[in-house]
Amino acid sequence: MKIFVLRQTILSALLLTLLVSLALLPDLPTTPKATAQQPLVKSVDSAGFTVSDVDASAEFFSRVLAFEKVSDVEVVGDDYEHLQGVFGLRMRVVRMRLGDDFIELTEYLAPRGRPIPVDSRSNDLWFQHVAIIVSDMDRAYQWLRKHKVVHASTGPQRLPDWNKNAGGIKAFYFKDPDGHALEILQFPEGKGDAKWHQLAKQDAGKLFLGIDHTAIAISDTDASLKFYRDTLGMRVAGESENYGIEQERLNNVFGARLKITALRAASGPGIEFLEYLAPRDGRSTPGDKKASDLIHWQTKLVTDDIDSAAVRLRERRSDFISSGVIRFVEPVLGFKKSFLVRDPDAHAIQLVER
């Protein structure tokens, strides 16, 4: 009995010593595995695209769509060549604002790129647009008709009420002077961000309010989610499956049936996936596409740690457009570090650290 009690006493003492030792250990640093789930992207800054004449494009967006020019910068040099993956470039970048949201128009003074294919369709995988919120669809459409915009839809479409997530939304696709797709969009009460309804009420005379999202045609929602959600850290904000004559006329694709997934960062416009479940004949982005070609769009995402972002994307075998993280002594375009990378369908994503 004495031997048993002695053993118990010794074990208790050893356990107490172990607990005290553990309590005195310094805090261990967080492992990479623990931090790997932190969102890389804190905001969506803007969507931008290459234009043939930046003065003409800026005039169109200002006069027709009420954007304001906020900066006009011309850049040249080795750093920008390595960033954009285009040798011998000279770029002029015009940044424009609508409400709290931005687009960037880039003209390549050298080298000049190729035009948008005349037979481009909304299910081709190079397709991208920005969705501009309007306070009154009928009045906005008449305004666009007055300015003789090129139709991409047959006219404004109201999505049917049977579609729980999209019913009542009004939309219309059209094109800018170079053939880039644009959308005007009006949400019914109870749908969309509440700020759009508040803005419409605050200034009933204001027609164009801001940018809700940029939409991209994709081939596989799961693959795109691995990139945007699982790697970049964006969150899924909504989903729907759209089909019917209204959707066909909106996209101008016969038999269109789309799986739509909306993603958001902590701030800024969303990114919307358009996966065509039918028809499945959309063309892939040309393998030789350059940033100087007019089908080039780049969505700018802001991060606080661009070096970690580059490491994570390389670990996941993402296809880099830039030669690496490019550092700028003079941040004339508003960022100190940046790189461009392709998503699974070759849409260009620009990460920036300010």
C-alpha cells in the first residue's frame, strides 16, 4: 500500500513539473499553415481594358456614361515591360470614376495590339464586362439609343420572376467604341446591394450610379472557385442558374443556360462567374494574347502582402504574365509593387500593394 501511494506521489509531482514547464514556454510563432487561410485580397480596385484611342474612349465614358477622369499617366521602361509582359511598350493609362468605383483605360502607343474579333460572343472565354447600375432602365436605354451605342442585347431584358435569385432584375448589354462589352443593370427592391437603392432615392435625377461587378466567362466554376475563393480568399456572395428567352436575348446566345456565381472581397465591386452550361461552344482565349491586344482586360486586386501572394500563386502553379513581383521606385500608377497572373481561363488578374 505504501509503495502504491509513493508511486502516485511521484507521478503527481512529475505531472506538475511538466505543466509548469509548458506554461513557461514562450509563445510559438504562427506556422505558415495557420496563416495560409487569411484572405490575400482585401479589395477589388477596378477593372481595366486595352483601347485603341484613349482620348476617344475617355470621351465616350465621360459623355455617355457620366464617368469622370481622375488621372492620365504615360509610362515607359523596363519595369512596365516586365509587369505587362510586352516588350518595347509605351502605355497611356487613364483612370475614370463613377461614384465610388473605377475603370482604367490603357492605350498602347507601342506596340499596337490586335482588335477584338468581330464575331466575339458572350460565351467566348475572353469575354468580360463591367455592370453599371442605373436608377431607371427605360430612361438609361433611351439615353444610350440617343448616343447610338452598338447593341449586344436585342434590348433591355427583365429576368423572369420564377428565378428566385435573379427575378425582376433588368439588364442590357452594349459595346464601347472598340467593341468591349458593357452592361447596364437595375435591381428591384430586395435585390442587389442596398446602397444602389439608397443612391437612386438620394438623387432621382442621377442616371448612372456606379459599378456593381465585373463579369467573366469561365469554363468550370469549381476550378475558378479554387483560384478566386480558395487561393485569393474572396467569398461567394450569391448564385443562380439563368435560362430562358430573356437570358438568350440578353447575352445574344441562342439556347443560353448559365450558372452564375458572384464573389466579393471586403470592399469594391464583385467578380461574377458566367459558366455556360449550354451552349458549350465558347472559344478559349488565344494562347498568344498580349496585354496590348484589345481583348485584354485586367482586374486589379489590392493586397497587403504581395510577396506572400506571389508565393502562394506559384505554389498552386498559376500562370504568371509578369516576370515576378515588380517594384516601382516612383508609384505613378498608384502602387509600389505589382504583378499580373492568369486565372484558370486566362483572364488577367493584377495584384497590387500600395
